[in-house]
Amino acid sequence: MTNAEFAAHIEKHVRPATFPVAVKMIRPDEDLPKKAKRPKSELGFETAICQAIGLARRYGWTLAVSSEDISCPITKAFFGFEERVPYLTEGHACAGMYTATAAAGAKTEAAIPHFKHGEYQYLVCGPLARVDHDWDAVVVYANPAQVLRLVTAALYQGGGAMQSQTAGRVDCADLIIGAMQSGECQYVLPCYGDRIFGGTTDEEMAFSLPKSKA
């Protein structure tokens, strides 16, 4: 099945308001897809990962972001573009807004999936129907009824119940890293950053799937 055919199935049976987004993690020894634009050097701005996905799903852009393109230091750390420093892992970046104490914040940070430092150099995101490269995860933003249809579709062959997680923080890590590392679909409540910078509305939630579940 081609990317366009898979996107057509999602759009036919789910009808999300924005494009399903294909996400590809690029290792240091791999080339970038030719159509991917660099936000800082080519477009003149820095972005958060949730914001890049928002541009891909609303406007059909294909973007490639690395450390120098990303304005969000938290996502740089979880996606392995920068080191996860003690200030982060000990919970200080979380305390006061997301948790009452640094100790509680450390538990939250430990629960969020992450890549090793230097494991990948770029994240590429673009509309599934238009990209001509392979992908690691597809992210769909939709309303709860539409996400429910994706959940039941994911369980149709094997049954059971879907397990997912949401910490209210760094939802891009839950959606992309969580799907890639677990090999399972994820349904996630968008975090504060996604709502502020990614423009996600109160009526939206998100669903992701790794390539093995297409």
C-alpha cells in the first residue's frame, strides 16, 4: 500500500479535519528527503516539534527539524538532540507547573519515552498523502469519536484493549517515541505546549501508529 493509498483509507473512514502526518526519524548517517524544508535556515524561524506537526497537518508542509531548528529545550532533550541534563531528570523543569515537587517531577520525566542522545539527527514530518519517503509513525489529530474509530480499528484483528499514556507534558514524545519504541498504537491527550504552539484545539486529541501497525 502506498502512502497516498493509506492516507485515503484514513480520510475515507475517519475524515479528520487535518492531514494525517507521516513522521520519519533520520539518523546521522542518513540523507534528508529532498522535499523537506529546514525551518531556521530556509524559512527563517525556529519551531517546536508540535508546531512543525501543526504546519504539516494544516498546510501540507514537509519540514525537517534538528537541534538548531527547535525552540523547545524539553523536546530537544527527549528526542536526543541534546543531553537530558540533571535539571530535567531531577524534576526541576516540571516542578511548580506540572507537579508539586521536584521529586514528583522526576517521576513524570522518567515516565516520558526518550531517544538516546545522538541516536537521531533530524525529525521529518509531512502530510502522509504527499510524502514519497518511508516513515516511522503516523500521527492523526481528530475529535474523540474519530480517535475511537482508530482505536477500534487497531484492535479489530487481535482484540483486547489498547494501553496508552499521557503525562500532560511532551505529548510529541508519547505520540512518536512511544509508538516507535513500543511498536503499538497510542492515543494521547495533547499537552499545554501543543495547544499553545501547535494550535491544537480543545476538541482535538491525537492518535499515532508505528509502521508495523499500518
